[in-house]
Amino acid sequence: MVDVLSTFLRENTKKLAMRKATLSSSSLSASCGMQVQLAPLMSLPALGVLSRSEHSISGGWAAPTAAHPFPECRVQPPTLHPASTLAVFAGQRCAVKRLRVVPPLCKGVTGDFGRIERHIFRRGGFLRNYVRHSAPVADAKCPRPFLASGGMADEIRTILVTGATGNVGRPLVEQLLAAGHRVRALSRDPASANLPAGAEVVAGNLTDVASLAEVFTGVAAVHLISFGDDEGELSTGPEIVSLAERAGVGKVTVLRGGVHKTRLDEAVEASGLEWTHLVPVEFMSNALEWADSVRAGGVIREPYPEAASAMVHPADIAAVAMAALTTDGHSGQEYWLTGPEALTVPEKVRVLGAALGRELRYVEQSEAEAVEQWRAAGFTAEEIGFFQQMRKDPPIDGRTVLPTVQEVTGHPARTFASWAQENAEAFR
């Protein structure tokens, strides 16, 4: 295979302006004289020869000593899918060639020629090529397959988290960092974000597309929220998706703020991104709305005492998002997320009181009183109608306990009692 590959590249050397290439230093063990593939020139990788027995490639890329003959080409490293035979080359602004050199599956396993299964043109001239290996990547029996650049398939790449200071964004940043991922956190006010050390905090606003011009650079996956200022639906969704596609983003999760699809949801589905929708039925953190009442006298007034909700812990939503952003098998899924139990308001009040070590009292509020309270808080008539419908007669999805969290993350969903214990100080 190496002889065939060498012959093909030798015959095309003039066209591709390939010259002898060098590798950056690091710690990859390989045989002296072993041929390795480097960063692509146009649509084919160059070949390099190791000059000593210990060598590796830092950062996943090795640049040829020759100047790039097509500076307008922007090539992202391919993503190898362990469960399939596809290598995905994303974010190219180059001419497509029918014959493609596929990267080595792993050390000691040569590369191969591949046939382009399909290529999808994007706005701005970007396209994504799917090239099939002769055998599944997993069949190479090595834990970390090489990329065409010579880097490792599990090399650290940046994950962008929008809404990084929110109920889900903050625990998602924490979980990604704990797992060793590189995180870029978007905040309208980085100075006051107070995010964990290790996160790259950048300024930007999802409602202002111009502020996001450089945010997606070098990003492999992104967590998006479908709501903007004042929790209203995000109106810039299509523009944000276009930015992500042009930057070569692969995976995206969309946290939905309601039960209905938004423009962002629709734009993501119409794109070539590997999308996953996250639909929490209700946040456990919504109980923080009772904090003032609890501190003032321990009386909680709410309407509809019989309506139950299977609230979900924000950290569980974050865990599902991390799985979708960092592992395969979630593309095209819509995950409805719940906690392990459906509780009525009086039951939630009792659980919260137990966590605080004091008795709290629930008082049923009339519907008219609730409507007036929501109106005074600035909610529109449409929003108030939605609140009434959801609380008076919640959809079955909102009160049905689902196993999604455990199925996706491998751990059981957290209880409201655990959330109350973790957040008890907010009520004191």
C-alpha cells in the first residue's frame, strides 16, 4: 500500500507542489525511515520520512517545509468514526478530487485510497467530504488512531459553551474541564463571569452576530441555547449556525427553552452539523423563585397544587450535553430530560423544608392571583397563557419520568432532594 501511495504522490508531485516535509518534535515512537502523512496540500496529504527513531507531532498538525501552494484552502483535521468506516474532512475551501488518500488507521497500519461517498457544499464555498476506509477504524485494534496530520484521534480540541454562566452552562464548563477538554466559554461580561480556572472566557452576545466573528475559530463542538435576552427566543439562530458551519464545527447541542422548536432548532436541523436537541421538562433550579418567600416567612404561594412535574437537575442536563458533544451516537437525537420522580408543588415544598431543617408552608394561590403576579412581573399575555396551560394541565412529557439521563450518561438522574441540599444556602 505504501508503494502504491508513493507512486501516486510521485506522479502528482508537480501538480501539488509537494516537497520534502519535516515533523515537529515530540514523543511519538516510530521506526526510523517510516513514512507518515502530514497536513494536506490542497486535497492530498504530503508524505514525510522520520529521520530518527523517536518523533511525534505536536498539536496534531505538521507543516511541510514548502510554502502552501493554495493559501485560500482551509483544511480541518479529519474526524475518524470508530464505529464506522468513514473519515470526515470538514471545512475545506478546496477543489474536490475523486481519489482521496485516507489517513493511517493507527501506528503500524498504512493509509489507504478512499472513494468520496458524498460532498456537501456550504455557504461560502465550504464543503464536507466523507471518505470510506477499506476497513472500520476499530478493526485496527489500537486505542488511539492517527489522523491524517499524524496527530492522535483523541487530541484535545476546543468546545465552545454559550450561556456559560447559566444554570446549565456553568456545570457544563466544569464537567468538560474535569474530563480534560479545552473549553471556550462565551459571556457577555467576561470580567464578572467567575468561571473555573482553565476555561478560556471570551466576550460575545448571541443576539449580536458581529460579536461572534472570531468565537468559533478552532472549535470542534458547540453548546447553544435557543433563548436570548430576557429569556425570549433567539432571533439570530440561522446566522449563528452559518458561522459554525463556516468554521468547520462538527457537533452541536441545542438547549431548548420551551417545548416548541425555535428558528435555531430549525436552522441546525437544516445544516450539515451533527446536532442534538436537549429538552428539559422543567429545571429544578426554578425553585429558586421561592427563595425570597422562604426567607420572608417560609410560606410558598403557588396555584394548581395537583399538577406534577418531573423536574431535572441542571447538572444532569450538562452531563447529557457533554456526552453528545464528546462522543458519537447522538446525532439527530431529541432528548427529553427529566428527573427520577414527578412531584407536585406541595411535595416540592416538603422536600425543600427537609433540606433546610425547617417546616415550610404551602398555600394554594388562586389562578387570578397568579395571573396578576405574573403580569406585575412583566410577562406578556402570551407568556402568561403558556404558564397557565403548562401548570394547569402539563403535557404528559412534563410529568412522565424518562430514563434518558441514565441511558446517555450512565448514571441515574439526580433527585430534587439532592438539588435542595446543594442549594440550601440560597434559601437562608
